[in-house]
Amino acid sequence: MKTKEAYRCASCGAQSPRWQGQCPSCKEWNTMEPVVVAKASSRPVGAAAGSATPRPLEDLTAENLRARPSGMTGLDALLGSGLVPGAAILVGGEPGIGKSTLLLQLAGAQARIGHTAVYLSGEESLPQLRGRADRLGLLGPGLLAVATNKVEDALAVLDQPEPPEMLIVDSVQTLASSMAEGIPGSVSQVRAVAAELVEKTKRTGTTLILVGHVTKDGQIAGPKILEHMVDTVLYLEGDRKHFSRILRVLKNRFGPSDELVVFTMKEKGLEVVEDPATFFLGARDPSLSGTAMAMAVDGQRPFAVEVQALVSKSFLSIPRRTALGFDTNRLNLLLAVLEKRLRLNLSGHDIYAKITGGLATRDPGLDLAVVAAVLSSFYDQPLPETSVYWGEIDLNGQVRPVAAHDVRLKQAVRLGHDPIIHSDAAPTLADMQRLLFGRAH
């Protein structure tokens, strides 16, 4: 058995994890003496070492892994086929982005189709949960809630004769386990809480959904092993000042790992955008210079997005370079290629570029649209009204093909874009400059 050192008062018997000059209980001085105590073990009582027996996989049936519908449009395709019994799902996202709202809607959807869902909150009281569920119109007999900060209460819910089909824990950083040391949210506590819940739900067949906080860098807080312990990792992202949200799959053992669903925030919660192909465009005026349409691909879905650029004369010793929605370093790289390959003098201009609609993407296919928008603003000449662009630009000024070319082309044709500019139509930046602006470098 593992042991640890503690300090016990010789006068009253009070115990402390560290030495103190004065006993915090009886206030006597110099009475704390070191003692050796047994450390609590995380192994269940009565568990025998080496009790697991290997079984042939071909003798096992897949009936217990048959997924059931989630009750929310678009979520089944995101997860692969639905909610798998015994699966553990981790949902991350920035504070206030809508994680709790989305999962409460999911619990209400499960209740509407006849399944039992328990929403366990370590952050809100039951009256607060009731008010939020009432505002979203989710109150029903199958939607249950628990407000606690102890993982033992969650395990007691799973130990019932008929455990619920779904357990939502909001959040894993607020629960504490008696099997681990530290405060809630610490590495040891997060690891212990997640391990106990995942192990229990694998046995009961309950679908477990854990909400995870994020750090200032946007990563899910806690040990990285937390993402390895679960079957699926979802990330809800977006700008809180915009009404759009994107639920993205980062890991999935039961389906695709590059899918996403677009939501829009309404009064009654998050609603799925059925056709997000043109959702991020909004109202645009193609007669203005500095705007270009790009056919971007995020996951497996093509999006028509508007890229805007503003090139204006600078009065600063170091001109400004600002990018919103994509990497600023990528903008600097593209501007350097323009200066070198097209012999443009951009050193005296402030240059701003952004993707409209609050969308953020790392798709390299946006390179051609960014360059087209910058050139359009630099020459103050609008691009063809229904033109669309995609392609990656290398350091030699060549336009390279990008992934999902056929998907982008099919979507562009369906939306009626013409001309369609990609690596075949404009193999180099000089070709695109001549094609769009009739200029040669």
C-alpha cells in the first residue's frame, strides 16, 4: 500500500498535510509530529489483480455498440451515426460560446424521443438550470438534472437499477474525487474524475458527455491524456459577437474526424444551418474594389466566403499588416510574393485583409482569393461580379492545386459562379494579373 507523510498534533490528534508551528485545532504550539499514513487507492474495493480474462473478438456481437439518434438535425452525421452507448464525448470551447446551451438542447432532444438524459452541473444550481431549460422550451419528464461538485454523486446516478441513456457533466473541471488529491480542476483531479466516469459508463452503456474548459491559447484545459481517454472530441468555436457557431470534430473513433456543423444563435438556442454553402456571405456589393469570392473547404464541406482587402497609403515608418480570420504570417508571406514576382511596391501601404461573417479557417486554398482582393484594392478595380477563386500560392508565384478541388468546382458550378479561377485557369500570379486587370509586371 502506498504511504505518505503527514503531521499529527500530540495534544488533540488533529492531522495536517504539512508542518505548522501552531496546531490549527487546539492552538497548542510545537505539538505537530510527523506520522506515516496510508494513501487512498483508486482501485475499487474487492478488485483482484489480474482478474480480466481475454475473449475472442469474433465471438462478440456489435449489438451494444449500435448508435441511436441524437434528436438534433446534423449532429448524427457529425458523430458518424449517432450516439453510441458507452461512448465518452469531450466538448470544449471558450466561455460563453454556447456549450451549455447546446448540450441542454441535446438533453432535451433525447428526452423528447423517449430517452432519459441527466444534466449534471457543477456550475449552476437547479433553479438556474430550470430557468434556462424553460427559456429554451425544453422542460419535459425525461430531462433530469443534478447540481453537485462530487463525482461520487455522478457515479450514484450511474449505479441506479436503470441508468440513464445519457449523462452530461458540465464541467469536468468542477468535480472532485475523494480518490485524488488537489483542488477541483487540478491535473490529478481532472484525470481521476474522467477515469472514474469513463470506466463506469463503459460498463453501464450510458453515453457520457464531458464539458471541458479551455486555456487562453484555446486548448482544452487539463492533462492531454483527457483527450486520449474519450472516444470523441468536439470543439465549439466562433466569435461571441457574431451569431454563427461551428461545432468541429477533432477526434472520432466512430466516424469522420474532419466534419463540422454550422449553427446560428437564436432566442431559443442554437439552430442548425441546413445549407451553409452561402451562409457566410451576407449582403455584399460586388461592384466595390477589394472584395473576392473564395470557395473554401473546412472538413468535408465547401463554403463560399467573401475575402476583403484594403490597401491604403501609409504614413507610418512601419506599415500595418492585419489579418482577421486567417494567419497574419500567411498574409505577410503572400505580400512578399506579390512584391517579388509582380514587382509591386507595397512597402508604403497599410494592408488589411479579413474573412467576413466571423469565419476563421486555415484553408490554404484561400491564398488566391486573398491575392485577388489585395490586387483589386491596390488597383482600385473591382473583380468580375460572379468570379470565384481558390488555389495555394508558393514562394515562386505559382498557383498550386489544393485538396478537394472537385468538391469546390462542383459547388462553384452549382452556385452559378463564372469565371472560376484556380490553378488551371491561372497557373501563375502573372497570369491572374493579366486575366483580371489586363496588366503585365
